[in-house]
Amino acid sequence: MLTRFGVAVLDMNAVFLAASRRSGVYLVSPGVWGVVDLPSPLGGRRELGRLWITEPTLRLLLRCARLGLCDEPVIHESWTSGASEGLLEKMRRALVEVRKEAIANSDDVVNEYVKSMYSKFVSTVGESTANRDIRRPDWMHIIRSQAFANLWLKAYKAHTAGLTVVEMSGTDELHVAGDWQQVFPEGRDLTQVKAKSIYTLGE
């Protein structure tokens, strides 16, 4: 007989705003992922052999190796640059401050504007005809992979605290069963999470 239990869908705040990082890609042979109750740091990728991954994914794999969850990836090639990191960091800090001020002043118009601004930046900085001034598909992939890495680390935190990780969805949703409020602070800050919905699994 299955046990019924509630699953909370936690929404991560401003995931792309917290994910601007070093620009770079690596060709690696990742270690085998054998942890059954945690998703792979590579997401849904199932290719065998060498893979191109971004800087955030490499750092996540190395961290998992230090935690004893997998072997270290073997790095075959590295194409990285620190120059773009400074530009993205300046933009990120400015938007973080504006967002924080808008939340403190209950200014939903400015908060929604900031949210729309960085979401549009990430979605158009790749090969989009909506942005002809900046075309950096590497930035788009790096920001998205850092957002996924941040979400994975929250899943690992939930797992080590005794919560059941049911699902990771996209870059901003974590489905967990258990008393999540003992693990994650609730709120709108970048370090906090919001409860989006609750559903029931089992019989």
C-alpha cells in the first residue's frame, strides 16, 4: 500500500538574476552518476562519452565529486574568459539593488519591470532576432546552466535535511515532500523561496 503525502512546489526567486557567471565551456568525460534519489547534475542529458558543458556545470560536477557522489570529470579542452564575467556582474548587482528596493517599497511595477528585463535579456541574448545589439549564445547557456546548478544545490540541501526530492522542473521549481520551511527561509529575497502550490502523491 502506498502512503499519501503532500508535495510542495517551491519557486526559486529571480533565478537568472542570481546566475550571471564566468563565460566558458569545457569538453569533459563526466563520471558515472549512481545516486538514485537525486537528479543528475547534467539534467536530462544521457549522452555517453565526451560532452561540452559550461563553467557552472563543471563546478557543480567537481563539487559533487568532493561530496563523494561521483568521480571527477576528466577535462579534455577548456575555452574560458573572465572578461564577460565583469560586465554581467555589474549588470546583475545593479538589478539586484533595484529589485531589493522595489520589494522594500512594495513597488510591484518596478519589481515586474526588473523581472521582465533580465528574463528578456536571457531569452534574447542568444540567436534571437529580437536582440540585434548583443548576440552571445554562450552567455545564454551559461546563465541557464548556472540557474540549474543553483536549483540542484537546493535539491541537495533538501535531500541532506531529510526531505524527499520529487522533481526538479526547469530552473526555478523544486518539488519536495516534508517540512521544507525548516530547511528554506520563505520570502522574496534571492536567498529565499516561495511556495507555489501543493499536491498529493500516493494512495
